[in-house]
Amino acid sequence: MRMRQVMDWEAAVKAGLLAGLVALLIVVIPTATDGYPWIIFHWIAALVLGPDVLAETHNLSPLLIGLGFLIHFALSVMYALILAFIIHRWGFWVGLLGGALFGLALFAINYYTFTLLFPWFLVMRSWPVVIAHLIFGAVAGGAYEAMEVERFVPVESEAASVQARPHHPPSRT
């Protein structure tokens, strides 16, 4: 009987949260030296609330920081779910390396496409942010593969599935 591996959704969510935290620390720590470590959360919150909230950038806003955290981790989990779907069959090293490549692709998409809609992120187009995305992907892929509980389900053979379907000739109306 042929079997196929199914994705571990719980491991993907946990990997996304972990990778999101690691990437956030990589980006926030350098911005803390500029005196406004919360600025990134305001920018992220502006994805939902619009650019008007960017006027609040230098003021500490718990609402904007909380919304920024929520959006950041929601995106991290969503990206990890996509990555897990792609890599779940291959093991730790493919998860790690494939995840790093996935992170680089996310950087390219986020900072060379989405910045057309959200231009305030243009200033983040930098090597530290490239590295943060690379590490995000590597952590998400590696953590997923490390936490994944491998489960397999039977695969119907193509012949059995064709025979099981009733054949209805096209109607002539």
C-alpha cells in the first residue's frame, strides 16, 4: 500500500512563532540603538491602520505596538505554514536550507513588491533585514522539521480511484 506524509500543522504554527520571535529580535535590537525600538511595530500596524499612524512613530503607543506584534506573528505563522507545506517531506537539512532560501524569497517579495503599496518599509531594505529574513526561514524550516511528528496516510491508487467513481455519460440536452 502506498503512503504519503501529511503536514504537521501544530509544528508549523510553533515553528512560525519561534522564527518570528528570532527575526523580530534581529530587527528590533539594531533599531533600539536609534532610540526608537518600537518604530517597527508602528510600521507594521500601519499595514492595517494606514499611513496616518506613522505620525505617531516617535511616541510610544501600546495599541500600535500590540497590533504590530499581532500582525508580525500572524504573518510569521502564515509564512511558516506555506514553508511547511513545501518542505514537510524532506527532513531537517532541507528544512534548514530550503527555509533559508524561502526567507530570501520573502525578503524579495516584501521589500521589492509590497513596498509599492507600503513605501514606509523602503528604509528597511538593508543587509540586516535580508539576514533577518534568511534566519527566519532557516529557523522556521529547521524548527518545523525538528518538531514535526511524521504521520502517513494511505494513498488511493489511481486505478482504484477511477474505478470507484461512477461513470456518467454526458447528457444530450
